[in-house]
Amino acid sequence: MAKKSADKSKTDAPTSDQPSMNKVEAVRKAISDGVTVPLQGVEYIKNTFGIEVSPGYFTSIKSADKLAEGARPKPKAASPAKPAAPAAKKSTGGDSDVLTALENVKELVDQLGADKVKRMVDLLG
């Protein structure tokens, strides 16, 4: 067993072949140096520290650091509003068409108010 621990100590010691910082530290250093675009950051890290990272990894670390600093993600766009009332179906039923139309007008009055619905009717002639 002593041999295993001796071998382990050899691999834990930094050598000139091993980078002196890890990927996360390299990304943070690149960002602090003003390189914030992922593709440029990847190239900067490879040239400066000899560490290869993907653009996605760079972006992940950048986003995680922003969230840790208190920056909030951008809110999602609001969903489009529902139409005021569904259009009345045209059929030859006579009375049912009138009832359906009145139900739709009532919904409009409830949603928009009687004054706005009156103005809408006046605009239509």
C-alpha cells in the first residue's frame, strides 16, 4: 500500500506540463481580463493557459458567476393576450345565431366595459 500512496503523491504535485489553474479559474480570469465573448474566450484561455474549454462551458461559467453576483436572468416575453371574444359562428339557425352573438357581446362588455363596446359599434356604423 505504501507504493500506491507514493505514486499518488507524484501525480498530485504540479509539474511544468500541468496547468497551474483549473478551467473555472481560467474562464473567470479571461472574463476579468475583458474577454466575454465565448469563442474569443476559448481562444484566449488556450493561448494563455494552455487549457481547452468549449464555448458552452465558457458560457455556463459566465452565467453561473453572474447569477452568484445577483444578476437576474432576463424575464421571458409575456404571452400574447387572449382575443377579446371568439368570433360568432355563421350558420342558418336564426335564433341561435342571435343568442351566440349576444353572448359574445356580453363577454365584450364584461371585459372592456359598455362605453368601449358602444364606441366600437359606432365605428362599425
